[in-house]
Amino acid sequence: MGGISIKGTRQGITIIINGGEPKGALKDLAKQLASSGHFLRGNEVVLEIGSDYFGVQELEALCGLLKRYDMNPVKVISESPDVRRAAQALGLEANKPTAKRPEYALVKRGPIRSGQSVNYDGTVLIIGDVNPGGEVIAGGDIIVWGHLKGMAYAGAPDDSSRRIYALSLEPTLLRIGNYLARPPEGETSPGKGPETAFVQENQIVVEPWEH
Amino acid sequence: MEAKVITITSGKGGVGKTTATANIATALAMAGNTVVALDADIGLRNLDVMMGLENRIVYDLVDVVEKRCRLRQALIRDKRFPNLFLLPAAQTRDKSAVQPADLIRVCEELRPEVNFILIDSPAGIEHGFHTALAPADEVLVITTPEVAAVRDADRVIGLIEAQEKGPVKLIINRIKPEMVAKGDMLTVEDVLEILAVDLVGIVPEDTSIIVSANKGVPVVLDHSSPSGQAFKNIASRLLGKEVPFMELKGRENILDRLSKLFRFQ
């Protein structure tokens, strides 16, 4: 058991602590940082903690260690409510881990017709149209290589970081995580080209899909 | 002979299933085929009325299924074409009287003796629809160029494909060329873009259909009727002939043209 891994992500650094007793984990981390910590300087850090034994004290020690290397811990992700509470007490953001998504996308040929529903935990790619009355519900992103005229729900049930892409976005309803949007009434403007929808500042926004 | 079983369905009611069945069956018979038109709309039968055979019904489909008569006794020979037959629905019963397996059995019995069996499906997507679909080798979905009808056609095509009864062929009925020209009605292309299936016929709106239905004389017998010609074309395409689609041109009056000139794009 034990074991620590450090991953670079787009958001910064994620340090994963796989259970075990905090003292040992801290020691392991200190060792790793001593050898490679200077590469990580100046980054924001997300801590994924798989152990139940990190209280306020242990977390404080962990954060102190990171700060010595000029890293800024911002978020703790843990299954354990105790660990999350301790993190909040220290002024850190605390989240439950999101369910593991399948690594592969589901590819489906359209049209997805009225009354048909595509449900998948990961990302869904529809080659063809999603017709009015048809729906796509994905744990990950949704990409429609065609007209999206039905309902699309990306990041189901609560992952608002997901996106919906379509060559032509004319949905009856869009949902991303906890957010919901419908196109303005009476406005039909097909031929706008490919678009993507995502959550920004607590609402779903639509932009041209350029890259 | 090994008959082809063709089910005609739509999802939405009132878009012309029965009219299409009566006319395509008649047109196929006119071309020399032995045809049975089978009314699967039990409890709401109409095909007999459209074919002008209402008062000749003695036995019906339910009598056949429940073995009160032999299949041959229930077949009604058409007044004009000796190679066209109607197997009428029962009016006093409902859809539960015939199961999918029953209809498959009836069609199997007919298959060696005829060229075509055309099944007039009831509206809806419930039991009666599934029964009508069960024996089909080919399915014609009929819609009108209206949003609600197209939506229902899309739903029904999805169900047909899920049962692997496709590929579906589409008939677009009651097109009003004037309205299409003005941009007030969905075009054939609009409908095809949504439904993405093969087109087998476009039928113009035609008031002579009403007269023909009331008289029980299918409109394909009226050689001056544009809708009659359209149904004859569908029959030809079902027989494997290449027939160009009718050019539907609306007559534009001077006011329409003026208003089009001044319409802002």
C-alpha cells in the first residue's frame, strides 16, 4: 500500500496519495520532492487523497511541505467526508471524486430518431443527426457530426466541465452537468457552422467550434 | 409465386395510409399482379370503404384467425380487377384479437398464391402497429409535409429499424406545390433531410381523393388525377421500374410573385 504519484495536468499538478498511514506518505512525498520538487515550483496542486487518516494536522503538514517547494495546494479530492471537512477547515476546496469514466468513446451512427436514446458513461460520438425527440446522455462529452436537433446531456449527472460539439447546433434542450439551456424562442438560425457549448460563469454558453 | 409482404404505416393518423394502400394495391393489380390488400386496423376498418367493397364483407380477418372460416372464404374479390382481393378487418373487435404470430401465419398461407400482400397498418405505435409489422418484407412509411407528421414518421422509422424490418421506403403525401413555392410548407428535401430514408413517392394534394374515397373508387382509376398518377408511379417503383419523380409546380398568381419580389431576404 502507500505509494504516491505526481501527475501534471492542464490545471497544474495532481498529487495522488493512495491510502495508508499519513506519516509514511508524507515521508515518501518529501523524498520525491527532494529529488524533483524544483520542477514543480509555482504550480497549483490538487491533492487526491485515498486515505481516511488525513485530519487537519496531517493536511496542514502536507500543505506546509508543498509550500516549501513553492507549490500552492488549492483543492482536495477525497471519498472520505472527514478528509473533506479537514480540507475545508484549512480553507481548501474539497470535492468528491467524480466517477471513473470509461476511457473509450461510444461511436454511434445516426440518425438518432425521435424516441431513441443513447446512454453512455463516457464520451459519445454520433456520426449523423440527432433528430427532434431523440436524446443523447453522456457522462463525458458529446460530439455530433451532423445536426443536433434533439436533446443532449453531457457530463451527466453533475460534471459541468464537459462540452457538447455539433456541426450544426439546433437543439431542443442542452444540459451540461447541473446546467440547462434552451435556444431562444422563435430564433432559427441554421447554417451558423460548427458550434460548441460549455459552462462558463454558471451558465451554458455557445461558441463557434474552431479548434 | 412467392408474395412480397409490404406494410404501410405512418405513426400519425390521417396522413393517408388507407388511401395509399387501396391505390397502390389497385395499381399493382392493374399491372397484372395478384394482390391482397389486408386491413390490419381492427375495430376502425376503412379499407373496405375506400375500395367500395363494404357491403360484400361476410367474414373478416378475425374470423380467419379464430378459425370460424377458411382464409379463402374471407377474401373479397374486387369489383373491377379479378386479381385484386381484400381481406377486411373486423369492426366489432379490437387490436388484441390478432397477434403478430397470427398475421404471420395468414401471410404465410397467402404467400404461394399471390404476388403482393399490402397491409394497412393502424395509426400509433402500440400492439396493432407491431402486429401489422410482423410479417413485412418491406415497409412503406407515409407522411405529410407537416412537422408533427414528420416527427411521428421519424419515431416509427426508428422502431422499424430497431426490429430490423428496414430499409424503410418513404411516401410524402399531400404536398401543396403552391405552398412549397411560397416557402410555407416543408419541401421534399426538408423531409428527406430529417428522415434520411429512400423516397418511393411524392403525392400532390388532390381534392379528387375525397370524392374517390367517398365513392369507393380508388383514384388510380381516374386517369386525369395527378395523385392517381403518383400512386401508379409508386406501384411501378415497387415493381423495380425506374420512374422519374413528378415535377410539382405550383401555379403562382401575380400577387404571389409581387410579394416574393418585395420580400426581404
